[in-house]
Amino acid sequence: MTSIATTTTAPPRARKLVGAGRRQWIGLLYVAPAVALVMLFFVIPLGMTAWMSLHNWPLMGEHSFIGLDNYWAILRDTRFWNALKFTGYYTVVVTIAIFAVAFPLAIFIERQRPFTNLYRTMFFMPAVVGFASASLLWSWLLNVDSGLFSPAAYDLGLIDKKFNLLATFQPAFWSIIAMVVWKVAGFTMIILMTGLQSIPQDLQEAAVIDGAGPFARFRAITLPLMRRTLALALILSVAGSILAFDQFYIILRGGPRNQTLTAVYWIFNQSFVSFKLGYGAALSMVLLVVLVALSLVQLWLLRKPEGLD
Amino acid sequence: MRTLIAKLALTAAALGCGLQFAAAETANIWVRADGSNFMPRIVDAFNKAHKDQVKLDIIPNAEIIPKYGAAAAGGTAPDALSLDLIYTPSFAAAGQLEDITDWAKSLPYFASLSPAHVKTGTYKDHIYGLPFSADASVLIWNKKLFKQAGLDPEKGPTNWAEIEADAEKVNALGGNIKGFYFSGNCGGCNIFTFTPLIWASGGDILSEDGSKATLDSPQLRGAIDLYRLMVKKDLVPAGAQTDTGANFFAAFAAGNIGISPSGAFAIGALNTQYPNVDYGVTFLPGKDGNWSSFAGGDNFVVTKGTKKLAVVKEFLDFAYSLEGQTILAKYGSLPVRGDIAKDALRDLDPRYQIAAEAMAKGKTPYSVVFNDLINSANGPWTQMINEVFFGDDVDGAIANAQETMQSIIDQAPQK
């Protein structure tokens, strides 16, 4: 794809310079809308964030330039590093959980069999709900007095006393994991399914003839050929989890006892509860660096091995 | 394409003319969700009687501060807002509010406006906020449940021991019925309803000028022990532990709770929305009697540089009229004009008198970092109350909160 594009747009050297210049201008014109959008909604805001991070910038009132002071303050901000640590822990757990659920589902629905479309729709359905709405729904499901899980277990006689799932760390944390898996696994499943479907059937058949068992085929054929799909699903999942906020804000308010404050939650608190926009911007820059670094590491880990196309 | 542009230009011109000829202006005003019962009614009444109009937006309690700050930074702030009075000092300090000293002092009834409001509305001897709605914390009890439990339905608890004993009796009715309710994970709710228990017993959590946190006191410990005991005896629904304020009022309104600390707003809200709940109102007592209250409510503040100042003043004038004060009182706020409070309350529920008295003698903490200290869902106060009511390490939680609160106060910009 890339190689074809390069050959058609790059003009032969023999052509007149005028023509080449014009073609390039037309090319620019074609990408201009996309460039304008990226400039307007990404590059300029990013530049402003970087600029703000060098200021003491309250939500209301005058701001003043303070150089790198915000960044020095971050070094001593143990609550931010704790939040980042928790975010890392959450990301690892939730990513493993999502893949553990999404991969079997993808294998299950990959091929046409009775009701496949129904299953696909069913598993994918939660993905179309917004994170905030899903959080509100689960916030009710998890409510100890008027929700579903605890009252149902109580009424069925499974427990003698209603158990407040959100009151202590472990049940609260795993409730959130369950909610995120319910919400996101369907989406990851679809990505993985397209990867599975792109593997030529004859490779699998050849391996069967050669006597490879299902595990050997999965390890030697399926996984390597899904490298790019996996990279996409992994990066989406990791980036999404590191930026997690809605579910912890809406369901838990960072509780119980501030044990589930994520990095973005801390940035939100600094910016809009403590009104320190400049500091929040500096925290955002740090989080951006962390996220870019992690994505690069993932791309490197899942890079195309030498000599394999 | 060209015709479209022409049409647009024409419409714009027409709109422009329209604005020029009609002198009526529309001011945009925000109120937090606590005012959602009385504010729309007073705005309706104003709009019906005046040429100038007010457009009201109701914003969730927890969102109004960040939302206003963001709107102010983006130049889309409302012309005025009804602001939780404790925020007035920090908003004024940030230079966000219009100085209304001259206008305020020209009001003939200025001297009889609620003192708690005017005190927090004043910053460096200039007035930036005037009282709009008032709310005092009180204790409410369910008369029907009291009767069923064999208690005197006309007599509310007057000290801590009675709160606990009455709650236990009501709780013994069983089923869905619980003795006591409080929002155990809501800082704002508990500064409003829990600290009066401490004040009434002679303690405090902040020094008078807000420069020292004073959490380590026997009065605070005593009040904590009262709540812990009721939690331990299972008199409180399990959901209280994680209630961030969503059920602060709703739990009692459902009719299954014996006693709950609440506010004057509950009188109007119960009367209009839950007429079947038969309830009594009394003061929040101290350990051995005595009583106290948090004098809360909203200050009316004007965004600096607004072009609709005239409409805003007209609206506030209307709100201060007897008609305005009566609407306020009827739908859940206490009157803020002392000189006509009696008239405004005359035909209303006598239970308002208790709340009005609580308001008059209530306390209001003063701090420029109130949000960080108290109201923030992740602040030291919220974390502490949750830990001390439901956790195991009371001393550790208090010591931790004391240290964090003091460091927040010390780090606050000195202005």
C-alpha cells in the first residue's frame, strides 16, 4: 500500500520542476483539512498546555510565569506518583482481564456457525454505551441498598447481611475491573476477530496435515500472524486504561479512602478542585511523556521481526 | 451558496435590529442543584412580572465550581450566580467578582440582611456577595415511625444519648426500616450536619480565622463515637458508607429512616415533593443538650465585567421583596431579610421557625481553601469522616487529617 502510493505521487525526475511543484501543492491541498483539524484540536492545545505548565495559572484570576517550578513540585508530589502507580497496576490488571475474555470470544465468533451474528452483536453491544453512562448504570447495579448484586444475593439467601461492594478496596477494585471488561471486551474482540480472519486458512490446513495440534498451531501460526492486530488492540487498551477517569470518578469518587485515584483523576483534582490549572497542565505533560514512552515500548516489542513480511 | 450567505446575512441583520428595538435584556444566572426547588419558581415569577428576563441554569452541586471557573476562563461565565456562601472569599480573592459595595450599602434593608452571608460575602472590606438563599442544618425525625416504635412522636431527641436510644427503638421495627441516616462519604454533607454536634458541645474543627486545624479535640472524638456506635449497632443502612451525598435527602424522604441530620431545605422539599412523610424538626444537639447549626446557603455574586448588571440588580431587588422572600421560604430556603422574615414565614409551616432560629444563631466557617479542605471528595475531611465512622484506626485517621489540613492551609496563597 505504502509503496504503491509513493510511486504514483513521486514525479519522475525528468519532469519539469513547475509541474512537480504544482503537484506537491495539490497534495498539500488534499491533506490540508486533516492538517487543519490536527493543528486546531491537537497541536495548538498541546502547545498551550505546555505553555500553561510553565505558569502559576489559577482557574480564576491572573497568571504568572514561574518557569519549571511546577515540574519541580511534581517530583515531590507523592500523591501523584501514588496515583500513577495505581494507574499502572490497574492498566496491567485490566489489560490482562480484557484479553483473557476477548481472545476466547474472538475465537468463538470468528467462523460462521448458527447464531454467530447474534453472539457478535450481543458481545459487542456494551461497547456502544459511553463510559459515563455505563458507569452510572453500574453505580446503580453495585449500590448496596437499592442496586442489583448485593440485594439479589441477600434475597436469594446467599449472604446473611447485605455486603457493600464499594466500601473496601478489593471488592470495589474488582467491581470496576468487571465493569470495564464488560464494556470493552466486545470491542477488543472485534479487533482480534478481524486479525484471526486475515490468517489464510491453507496455512492452518497445512499445519494440520503436518500433524500440529491446536496449541502448536495457535502458538506458531495464529499468534505470529496476528502481531499487528495484537499491537493495535494492546496499544488501544493500554492507552485507554492509563487515561482512565470516568468509572473511578462516577462509581467510586476515588474511594474507598482515596485508594483508587488515577493519574487523570489527580490532574482533574489539581485543575478543577484546587484550581491550579498550570500545575494540572504540567502533570498532563508528564503523563503524556509516560504514555508516549509506553506506546513506543509496545511498538518495539511487537515490531516486525527481520525478514518477515 | 451565494444565496445561502445572503440569507444568513439578512437573518443576522434582522436579529440585530430586533435586539436594538426590544429594550428587554436577558441575564444568565446559575444556581447549584440545592436550589432547584425554589430558584425556578422565583425566576418564573420575576420573568412574568418584568420586561427584562432571567435565564436560569441548574448545575449539579459538585460541578458548579469547576464549571464556573472553566466558563470564566473561557469568557462564557453567567452574568451572576447563586454561589455556596463559603466560596465567596476565594472567588473574591481571585478577582473574579464585581465589587457591589456601593449598591449593597444603598439598599434600605442592608442592615437586616443575614449576617453570616454578609460576613462571607465581604473580602478586604469590600462586598462581593449578598445573601440569596439560606439554609441551616437541623435534625429531622419521622413521626410515623416514632409512633410505631412507641416513642412520643412530638418529641425529637435533645442530646446524643437520646439520638442513639430513639434510633435504636425505631430500628427495632425491622424490615427496611433503619434508625439513623447520614451520607458517610460526603464532606459537604458532614460539615453541614456533623460539625454542629461538635460546636454544640463546645469544640471546633478550625480556628476562628481559619488559620489552624483543630481536629484533635474530645468533642470531635465524642461525636465520632456516637456515629460509630450507631454504625456498629447496625442502625444505619449499609449504603451510608459509600454515599457521596446522592442520598443525603432521598434516604429520609423514602420514609424508612427514623432520624437524620438534614437542613431547612428539607422542609420545603418534603412538603412539596413528599407530602406523605410526617416529620418533625429540631435542633442538632450537643452531647448533653445545648444546640448549634451550620448557617449555610448561597450568596448572590456578580461576574466581573458583566454587561447585564441592571437586570441582575432588578432580579435581586425582586428576590428581596416580600413576594420574593415568600416564594423562597415556601419552596425550601429560609428568608434572608431579617426585617420581613416573620411576614414571609407567617402563613407557612411552623417548622420553619425552628430552622429560622437555627439560622440566626448558626456558625459559618471562614476559609479561602474550603473546597480543598472540606468539600473535595478526595480532601482530608471527607477521607477522615469515612475512616473514623467506618474504619478501624480512628486516632490515625484524625492525626492524618489534622496534618493534611494544616499543610493545605499553610500552602494556600497568602493574599
